[in-house]
Amino acid sequence: MKKGQILEGVVEKVLFPNKGIVRMEDGREVIVKHGLTGQKVSFLVNKIRKGKCEGRILEVVEKSPLELPTPSCKHFGVCGGCNYQNLSYENQLKLKEEQVKSLLSPVLSEAGKDFDSLFEGIKSGVKQFEYRNKMEFSFGDEIKDGPLTLGMHKRGSFYDITNVENCRIVDADFRRILVFVRNFFAGKKISFYHKLKHEGYLRHLLVRKAAKTGEILISLVTSTQTDGFLEAEMLKEFTVGLLALSFDGKLVGILHTKNDSLADVIQDDGTDILYGQDYFYEELLGLSFKITPFSFFQTNSLGAEALYETVREFIGGSLASSKENGAVVFDLYSGTGTIAQMLSVSARKVIGVEIVEEAVEAAKENAQMNGIANCEFLAGDVLKVIDEIADSPDFIVLDPPREGIHPKALKKIAAFERAKEIVYISCKPTSLARDLEELQAFGYEVERIRCVDLFGGTCHVESICLLHRKDS
């Protein structure tokens, strides 16, 4: 096998997140992204390093028996946003379950545990389609010097943007906004921001819509490069046009955010309110949450309820039985404090720690709005902040970023001897497997595992583990 060769083979299995494994006649494995179990594919060998081979799929020669006759979304295969729109939802869940099992089984077996005896299945996120409450669309072009596009990155491309006006993971209001905004600026012949040249005006369109209240918040993200046009006049016309649209929900705010970062990120270098307000409200499990444009909040509201109900089920019984003695709960990587507030009814005190200051302020405001007085929220890095907390936890909830927990922070967390139980929520099973191995070494054992699918059509899945300290 040589780099540059074009070969054919059948995808034997798919590893998380989207690594198809093709086994060749000589026994060597080739990793091909975006393959599906059972597909016969033609691929170009583009990397051979330390005995590992990678290829890029050129053509699906024969479909997998698992595939739908037609993908659920017309943009599938071009748009880089979804991986499994060519699978039935039932087969999507089976694949995600298999991937989690393959990652966690070796870790659990080291501790004498069996995955199948601990695993309680994968729970649907309620809706397969139109579930997202937040989308970050990018301006660009699909071909060099082509017409203005507004949508998602093309699969495998950092620069090319494809229109996604029929996207299935958002509802009709998102699609109406997307089409209007693209057509408006295309008609004005306003340039998009070129990542290589660092020139241009249009960068991103951020749309958020609450599933329960239906409130919609729109933020146009641009650079400050306004040569050749009257920005204020154009933004006024832009606002009037959006307000003239008919929505299923309720438009509560239109914002203009300036972003001169050289990186391809949405950064707030100053936001002006063009209409209404710079926040909206969402409801989860009977609690209300005020959400600002850039604050973290689960992107699937109904799925988040299923996730948090699982957390409450896993820890709720033990927490309730400790209520008389006044249990203290640490909610680490707490975001806007949803979990902390949900558990507060059964605890004497809940302490949330979150590195994003805006999220911490939102958590405080939300707790006050919900009439919750026994939650305390601290801003800072978990690694440092937990050294400064006088209380010792009886229970710990961990909901870290995708890359998991810093090893030094994990060691400090495991050192809280009073903490009888830990609930670990993970959106990346590879990180979870690594951290579970460490927690087992520190004296915890896994008791329950369940997955919740918040992101239908994609390779992502949430995993929830309940761990118990062996000596407690």
C-alpha cells in the first residue's frame, strides 16, 4: 500500500466519532472518515504513518444494507454538519451505543465490571428533527468568487460554505431567517470576511430560539470593515426586513455584534441592539432561564430535559435520603446553573463552578428569578477554585467541556473523601473513557451508565455515569 493509491474495500465498522475501518486483504486497516458499516468504497490513500493508514473516500461503490434509500436531508454529504442522515433513527442509536460500548468496555473490565450489566440503554432526545435551539451560520462562497452563501462548512473544507436552507435539524423559523439574510446581503453585494486575506464585512449569523417559549434572538456578526457602504442605514433596512417576516415563534431581539478576531470564531467585540432586547427566556423542568447571545445553554432544550431527568434519577435517591443532614453538592463546570438549580430542592447547598464569567452571572440571575436561595456560583477554573471552597461535598456532578477534565483537577476532585457519589456527564465518550480510568484508580467504581441522544443525525451522544466511592 502506497500513498496516492486508489483502492476499494468494505467498511467493517465505524469507530467514534466517524472513523470507518476498512480491512484490506493483507490484514492492514485503513481509516476512512464518513464511511458507514457495510459500504463498499473507493478511496485514495492520503496518509501512512507509523503503520497507520488513512484514506479519503472518493465514491461509495455499493451502499450499505443499513442505509436509507434517500438521506433524510438533501444537504447530506455536502454539508459538514451531520454524519448519519442516511441512517434510520433506530440504526443511529444502535451505532452510537456500539461506539460507547467499544470505548468504555475495556476501561470497566480493568475494574472487574461488565458494560452490559451497567448499561441502561440510549434514550431518545425526544425529537429526531428540528431540535436545535441555536445555530451559528457562516457567510462565504461555495466556489471561489461565486455568489454569497450562508450556511455550514462543506464537508472536509475549512473555507467553502454551502447553503443549507432545507436543514432538518432546525425548524422553519431558522430557515426563514437564513434565506432572508442571505438574499438581503447578496442583493446589497456586501462582501463576506475572507479568512486568508482578513478582509470583508459579513462573518456569521447567530440564531437562537427557545423550544418552550418560542422566543427568537438574532445576532448578525460582522467585522468593522465598512468601506464603501453606509452601515447604519443598511442595518436599519435589515432590521425592518426581519420584522416584516412571519414567524411561528416570537422575535424578541435583533443584534449587531462586531468581531475583528483573526480566528474563525464568534467573538463579541461589542454588541448593539437593533431591535428589542439582548436576551430571551427558555424553560426546563419547570424552571426559567434567561439566555444571552453567547451564554452556554444546551442546544437541544427538550433533549436537555431528558438528560437532566437522568441526572436527577441517578443522584436523586441518595440526595433525598441525605436531606435531613443537609447534603452539599458541587456542580463543577456548571454553565448557566441548570443542574445546580434542579438539584437544589433536595440539598442544603449547591455550589457551582464555571470558568465563563458571563455564564456565572446568568446562573446567579436565573437562580434569583426561580426563587432559589441555596445555590452559590463561583467564576474560575475548577482546578484552582475548588481549593478555595470551605465546604466539602457529599455529592459531585461533573459536566466538563468536550476534552474532559484536567488530570490535576480530577485528582483534587477525587480527593474529597465525603463525596459518596459522582455523576459524570460527557459529550465525548473518548474523554469519558480516559477520565473513568483515573476515577477508578482513585477509588470510585461505576454503578450505572445511560446515554441520551441530543443530536440526531450527527455522531455526537451524551453519556451519563454514576460512580460510587468503594470505601463509603
